[in-house]
Amino acid sequence: MEDYPEIKPTAIETVEQPETAPKNTFSELLSEAIKTILLAFVLYFAISAVTDRVRVENISMQPTLYEGELLVVYKLAYQFDEPHRGDIIVFHHNTEPPEDYIKRVIGLPGDTVTIQSGRVTINDQVINEPYLASLPAYDGSWQVPQDMLFVLGDNRNRSSDSHVWGFVPQESVVGRAVVIYWPLSSIRLLSHDDIVQAAP
């Protein structure tokens, strides 16, 4: 009987595979989703604490603001400062039911506002109002009491404002309109120059 050489099995070298990171479990994904939602709520309430969103409901502020435009209102504007002439403000008006109005500040406490022959004067100084499309067709004179504001719409002859129903208590002011954010074609910051200092 012939002897055959013994055949030994050859060793096969194994290559260690790198450990892969464990996949996120469902509980981890749920935890991340909850954190994201909570962060969104915190941001929403933080933004809502200092700003408000208001829709222009009529034509009384044309051509500065048009019906349907959406505004951002800065609610802390007058917590550390006083209103300025030329500011566009939102305030609670004592209508039934109560409504928020949007008007421009013309007179401050102590001012004498006079409208005559289409010209508006404050303390005998004619003011410059380049934002007007037409001049007011009414006359009158008003002495602004303390803690009150005299406001007008930019669409002077189509606005219910201080020349009709009197002064706005400063405590009724919600804030200052700072930007138009909708529609996209109308996005812009709103100017708040002092209209008396700008007078020629």
C-alpha cells in the first residue's frame, strides 16, 4: 500500500472588520425630535415676547402701508424710550369690539398741532411729510395733553384718527412697526425719522 503525503490544511488569515457605530435606536431619535420641538417652542415664545405680527386692514396708511401687508411690531420699543414724531405705531383703540389701529405719531405731549390749508405745523413749525400722497382737506388745532399722542393716517382724507376722535393714551400703544415682511415684493424697513427735524 502506497504511503501518500499528509496534506495539512492551510491557515486562512482573517481580517478584522472595524467596529461600526451602533445605529440610533428609536428612543434616541424620539429624544432628538422632542428636543427640536421644545427648542422651536422656546424660540417662538421668546420672539412673541418682544414682537407681534399685524395685518394692515384698510387704506388709511397708504401710500406707506397697503391693505393686506403684514408687519412686525417691536413691543419693547417704548419700554426704555419715548415715542418719536414720525413713528408708525400700533395701539389699542377703544372701539366696540376693541381694535388695533396703525397710525403715525405727529404730536407728542405738550405739542400744539395745527392743520391749515393743507399744511401741518407743530409748535408753529411746518413739518416735512414726503410720504403723503395728498394734503389734508380739513383744518384744526390741538394741544396734546400729557401722556397722550396725536396720530394721523398717511392717507389724510381717508383716515379715522386724532383729528376725528382725539388723542391716544401712551399706555394703549402696543409697539412700533419696524418692518413689512409680506408680501415678499414689499419687504422693507419702516423709516422713523423725526418729521420736525426734517422740516425745511
